[in-house]
Amino acid sequence: MSEAFDAVDVIVTKRDGGRLSDAQIDWVVDAYTRGVVAEEQMSALTMAIVLRGMDRAEIARWTSAMIATGERLDFSSLSRPTVDKHSTGGVGDKTTLPLTPVVASFGAAVPQLSGRGLGHTGGTLDKLESIPGWRASLSTEEMTAQLERVGAVVCAAGPGLVPADRRLYALRDVTGTVESVPLIASSIMSKKIAEGTASLVLDVKVGSGAFMRDLAAARELARTMVALGTDAGVRTVALLTDMSTPLGLTVGNALEVREAVEVLAGGGPPDVVALVCALAREMLDAAGLPDADPAAALADGTAMDVWTAMVRAQGGDPEACLPVAAETEEIIAETDGAVVLLDARAVGVAAWRLGAGRARKEDRVRATAGVELLVRPGDRVRAGQPVLRLHTDTPACFARAREALADALVVAHQGPATLPPLVIDRIAV
Ligand code: URA
């Protein structure tokens, strides 16, 4: 079959700072998905996009072209209103686990199509797979039935949903082309629009542990995604939230599930509870349930009941013991003082090196690996006090994890005058 364009012409247009036409975008995304545009050509084009950017019309067209490569789900037959949330990725971000049952406990349907770890950030599916028996793959029929009965589903997107993103995501992970507003926005929003949710709440992370480290870039990402969702008929709002410090006190798959269950039992670290409640309020509002009180659902056990039903429905045993690492080591404070910084990216990289993330696509993550935070910014510490606990089944990993953490903790005489707010801003149209 003769092709409408030449991949090299498309690459050169963007390399030289030009605009891609609608026809060029439609062709290149489709031809890459069909295997006609080679991996090295798409890798050159994505790098040109990282360096030259795209305007709003190009991003919207790129997103539509990605959606057109696959199927679209339709939950309009459900008796419950659908609402979803998506995080741009962070360290220790286990909010999906308590949030999904909290929102479903008020009668909404939450179809969480989640991903696996990308770079130093963790993936929700990897976390849930530390629960014995739990399975991430559901057919569309199983997903729809579970949404109607339980209201909550966390599962992997099927192979037919935005196949272009499946290939692009893996390519970007290994070619230094993740951190780009057009590429992140189109990747996330193509999946969310194709998934067919009526409303969407975005958690756009900003700080060292996020893909967007500075506020201006994170704000631009949030605005772009809100505009893409709104134009596609999805009621979309975004919260900009802090990711300079890991969320909660655990980073790593089974460790994070344990913490999420503490939150569902009415306890857990205050920052995790606060973020779950802030996101839940937005989701419930978007679903037409503005008077629902998420904190009450955590306190009275109704969210825990939905969690138990959700885990069971996907073959998991919510009562089973979670796996525990064979070895632990502690990092010790060297001086007295107050913690002024605990760097999220360094902790994410350390957890990854202990086995919580993948070095290559085909690697298996270790459920037990990770880092426990024994202190947080603002806490006072004494020299000799343990500040971090490392968990792994492979003690040879400790040395490289310690290297990643060399400058992660900053202790000073005076603590920070104020801590950054967890929710920095709210973006809506
Ligand atoms: N999450 C996604 O789904 N895509 C990205 O590009 C980054 C985070």
C-alpha cells in the first residue's frame, strides 16, 4: 500500500520547529501503530516534539489520532454515574487504592484503568498484584458487571484501548522522551477519553518526584489536559499537588498496600488521608453527589467494605498477609536538628533499585521491596536516630539504594518556617 507521507518529512518538519498538519498527525500515529513508521523514526519524532513542543491544536489532533487507533468503551448502560481520577505519577502515591472504594461507596462507578510503574514512579497495578490472587486483567464484560455490582474496578487497559499509546509509552520510557507536556497530556487523555468516563479528576503532581518538576510546567500540563477533556465532552478538573516529598510513609508495592488499608481502616498518614479526601470531594461533586462526606466513609467502614468486595471480585484475598522483605537496613541521621527536605525523587530511585520498579520492560517487580519513611519534613531528629528503613529480598541492592539516598535527607538547626501545601491549586475551565 502506498503511504500518504514520508516519515522523514514529518520528522524534519518538527525538528525545524514547524507545525504538523492534521493529515500528517493522523498518518504518522496510525502508521506507527501499524508498524509502517519504524521505532527509530518515532523515537526521533518524539524527541523533536520534546524539544520543539506542539501548539494546542496539534496536541488535540494528536490525541484524537491516538484514540482512533483503538476501541472506545461505553459505560452509558450503567445505573451509576461514572467518574475517574488519574495521577500524572509520583513517589508513594497510593491514593487510587483507598479513593476508588471511597467514591464507589456513595453510589458512583469508578472505572480505574491503571498502569504499571514508569521510571522512578510506582504503578497501581504493580501495587495491587502484591495481594495474593489479585488479577489485573478483566474483559470489558467483567469490568462492566463489577462496576454495576461493586462500583469500583482497578484493572489494566485491554490491548484494544489506544494501542498507539501502548507502543509510545514503552518507547518513551527508554528514549528520554517522557517529560513533555504534549506527550504526557495526549497519552493520559487519549486513554481517559477512550475509556468513556463522564467525569474526570486529574491529580497533576509537581516537584522533584514528579515528571513536571516546576510549577509553571505542571500548570501548563493541567490546563492542556483540562481543555482536552472538556472539548471531548468529559467534565474535567485538575488539582496541582505537591510531590517534593513522597506521599505518606511508604514507597514500594506491598508496603503501600498496607498503608492504603490503614487509611481504609480510618487511620494512616494525615497527608494520604487529606489527598484522598480532597480528590474524593472533587470526584463526588463531578458525579452529582456534592453532599457526600469521604472522611465519614473512611471512619465508619463503608469504604473498607467496598475495598473488600473489589479485591474479592478480582480474585484477591483481602484477609491474606502481604509479603514481607527478607532483609531490612536503616539509614541513620548524622546530626541533631530538624528535617527540612526529604527528596521524593531520590526515595523513588532507591525503592526502584531495591526491586520495586523495572530496569527493562520485561522485568518483574518485587512486591516486598521499598523504603519506609521514619521521619518527614518538619520533624526533629537526633544524631544516630533511624530515619529511613530499606526493604529488599536482595541484600546486594542495599549499596546502590544508599547511593541514591546520599543527599536525600537535609537536616538543619531550624526546621522550615512553613511546609508546602499539599494541594497547590485547582484548575477548571
Ligand atoms: N502517565 C501516562 O499515562 N502517560 C504519561 O506519559 C505519563 C504518565
